[in-house]
Amino acid sequence: MDRAVSLIKSKQRVADHGEVFTPPWLVEAMLDLVKEESERIDSRFLEPACGSGNFLINVLKRKLAAVELKFRKSDFEKRHYALLGLMCIYGVELLEDNIAECRANLLEIIAEYLAVGADDEVYQATSFVLSCNLVHGDAMTMKTIDGQPISFAEWGYVGKGKFQRRDFRLDVLTGSAAFSAEGSLFAHLGKHELFKPIKTYPTMTLSELADGGSNEWESAK
């Protein structure tokens, strides 16, 4: 297949949505510009037009290489930190087939790295996290395909097999730079005063995440 043609799914999609995929060599070159961050397990990456995951796939692979380096001797820590690396990856995509493919691609990478199948709780937890972190929506309007404000889960690993979660609205998060800029009316305020989560959850175990967040802890009670 011609190299240029391989970067598009159809001319119609290019015309309708401006859809052109970034080639792997360019993805790697761009990630090398932020090499230290791209190789840190808990660094956060958001791709506002993630397509089938060209950027996010490579970010995840770099994070898993860091997991392997630090935790290869402990299967327990390896599983939990691999999931943490995934938890720090976010994407928004307008086209339904692309977001489904992106989720499947990242799930496959975790499954292969940890050598797990669909019946394993870490596989199921990964699937749940991807349903939260990869959003079918429009990053320009900051709304889901259903017209609701896009929100993202901020995940953290607190140790001993437990994860924490707080949800934030994307439109509020993107206001951070403007609010905190020097000379801003709100520059004297700490970010904690401006950007409060829309929902906070009790800590969750891997098993609870595998169970769909145990119905997201009954909507955080």
C-alpha cells in the first residue's frame, strides 16, 4: 500500500473530519521531545483527537518499559503500576470506530505485557479504566457525543493494591492556565480553590475496578 494512502481510512473521512493519522516515526520523534515525561509512569497525557491511538500506544509502551525496569521482580507491583500507567493516559475522539479501536489497542498492549486473558481481573479493570479515560466526543466543544460536558477521572495509586479517583470537567481543567496566569484576577488563588472535583470516590481495589468500579461505589454514595 502506498505510504501516503496508509495514513488515511478514506478520502471522504479526510474531507469530512480532516482525519489523517500520524506516522509512527513522527510519533516517536515528537515523544522524544518530552522523553523524560513520556517515560514516567504517572505522567499524564491527553490526546484531544486520539484516532485509533497512534500517540497513546507509544506513550503506554514507554510507561510499561519504566514499569518493567522498576517492578519486574514483583508481580503484584508490576500489575498495579502497569494499570497506573494506563490510568494516566487520556483521549477524546469524535469517530466511534476510532475510539473503539483505540480502547482495544491499549487493552491488548496491557494484556500482552501482563500475559492475562479476558477472565483476569486486571484485564477487566483495564477495560473499565479505558471506558472512563477514552471518551467518544468532541474536544473542540468539550462535550461527549451525547452533548454532556466531558469529564475525566484523575487516578492515583495509594499503595497496597488501592487506587483513588476524582473526576474533573475538561472545560474547567483547560481554564487552569488562564486563571493562574500572572496578572489574572484569580492569580492569587491556589489551584485547589479553583478546580474542585465534581466527584470523589472511596479508594478501590483491582477487584472493584474489574467489577466496573463496583458500580462506581454506588455513585460515590
